[in-house]
Amino acid sequence: MLCHIPSTHHFPPAMGAALQECRGAALLPRSCCSHRRITSSHAELARCKMTLTTTPAASVAQAFFCLLLCVPWGSSCPPSCQCTERAGAKAVLCSSRHLEEIPKDIPKDAVFLKLDANSITRIPSNAFRHLSHLEELDLSRNAIEKIDRAAFKGVAAGLRTLDLSSNRIRSIPKEALLALNAKLRLANNPWHCECALQEVLWEARLDPDSVQDITCHTAPREEYVGKPLLQVLDAGVNFCSVRQRTTDVAMFITMFGWFAMVIVYVICYVRHNREDTCKHVEYLKSLPSTQGHAETTSTAL
């Protein structure tokens, strides 16, 4: 069985250079194509080239069967990325590739995934669900504005590092981060300081080297703008209590509105019944005089 010679970028430099010598041939025996059995020996590669079929018709037939039966070693790599090995684990490098969304065909055995320095604007739900082996995820230096609640569903258990620094994130659902055991980098984003961000700061595992760079781009009070969130909280500010007070005021206004409506309804009901009662009383008062007039008339007759 023959198969197409693989791309040399999957091999070390020395082996890739040796394989390049075989580029003049279209097909090599499967034993020469195997990732595990391939050799960098020039003599071995020369021997492989000698086994090529030179008959054109046979070559076409062999190429057809290779297309159907030859199985590529390892998992596929996105065309805009580079897949390498790092400490024996699969690393997918997609840095600075002008990506506007997360690639769909990331290998399932990826352990390290770098998507930094792109133009990604959103992390949708289940974006990494098939990457059960993922441990490090770098999404820094993008244009991310929105992160769905289930964005990291499927990788929460194994993820160790998540870098979301230097994006355009103003707020984030706390459910998206608090389920993670990963160390988070959230610095250099235009954060709106609120209760959800405060809860993330208290409960999530933040990278201590970058926590001071989480600053308030906007806040309920102007005096907090431009200050590190940690500094604001250390001063005794509690954004969650502010939200609770706002909620209490809203509930009070709502209850007062319902109470006022009930009072108005009761007043209208009483006034309407009073008018009906007065009409009925007047009617009853008119009944005796009418009956007496009738009796007088009958006596006269």
C-alpha cells in the first residue's frame, strides 16, 4: 500500500530536511509514511523511493486507494493554527492569525490552546466543550466584549489557567467563572465595578500578579472610577449592598403603588355604592305617598 508523503512541518528539522528529498516523488510506501517508523537516514529514504511504482496507470490506481485508505497520523489541525508538542502534550498555537471567532476544528486532545492577539469578540456557549483535556487557555489581547454563561462548559474541571486580560470586557456572568478551578487573569479590561465583579474577585482564583490591574472603568459613583477594584473594596465599599438597597427601594415603590391602587379602588367602590344607596332610599320614600293616593281614590269611588 502506498500513501502520500506527509508535510515536513510535522517532523523535527533534521527529519523534515531528509523528507524533502523525497518531494520529487508523488507517493511513498506506507512504511515510509508512518510517523513512528519514518527515519532520517538518507539511505533509508533512497530505498523507499526505489519502491515507487513507475507505471502511470498503476500510480493513479495506487493514489486512489491511498486517498481512500491511508489514515493520517494524529488529529487534524486548524488551517490557521500550528499544532506542536509541549512536554508531551498537544499545543495548538493560533496567536496573531486575525481570527474573528474561535476555530471549530481544534483537536480534541489539545492541552494548551493559544488564541491571543486576534480579533475575537465573543465566547459563545459550549465553545470549548469538546476539549476535555484542555489545561491552559489564552484569550488575551482580543476584542472580547461578551462571554456567555456556559462559555467554558465542559472544561471547568481540568482547566488550570485562563487568560482574559487586555480585552473589552465590561461585565461577565459570574456563573461563567465561578465554576472554574482555573487561575484567572482579568487585568486591563474596561470593567464596570458592580456586585458580580466583586463576587468574582472574592470567590474565584485570580492571578495575584495581575489582580491589581483590575480597575474600575465605570462605577455607581464617580469617585471609584480609575481606581483598582481591590483598593475600592479595601476601603469598605460593598457593591452588593448597594444593589440590595436599590432592590429594596424598588420593592418599596412597587408595593406603595399597589397599595395606592387598592385605596383608589376602594374609594371609587364606596362612592359608587353611596350613589346607588341614595337612589334606592329616594325610591323607597316615594312608595308610601303613592299607596295613600291609591287608597283615597278607591274610597271616593
